[in-house]
Amino acid sequence: MSQEINEADCSEALHRVFEYLDGELPDSERGKIAAHLAHCAACLQQYDIDTMVKGMVKRSCAQESAPAHLRGLIVQRITAVEIRYVD
Ligand SMILES: [Zn+2]
């Protein structure tokens, strides 16, 4: 076994999993986290959990929004305000 995994790598990987998921890391950092995940089962498991949680949040948020109705309402109000100002 010549794989070099230490606790510092794990804590760094775990701290940055969300940034990694959100694509907020620079390429060099992304590569580091990706390489760590490829070798570390414990962090990969955490990554899977975070991915799942993020997916669930995204799905439930998508259900919360009512784009067409809300959009219509907002446009209606903006238009009403504009008409008042124009008058
Ligand atoms: Zn790890």
C-alpha cells in the first residue's frame, strides 16, 4: 500500500465537498479533491451523502416554486406600479 492518505487530506476534502459539488473550486483544487475521493472510501461516502442531500434540496426547492403563476403575479404588480407612475 503506497497510497498516501492522511487526516489532513480527509478534513480538507470533507470541508470542500460542497464547494466541489457547487463547482466553486479552482481547477487545481478540484483535481486534488477528485483525486482524494478516488482513493478514499470514507470521503467518497460523505461525498455521496452530500450529493444526495443537495439533490433532495434542489428537488424540493423546484417543487416549491410556481414559476408561471408567480411570474404572472410579479409582472402584473410591476405593470400596476408603472401605470400608476405614468399616470
Ligand atoms: Zn478522505
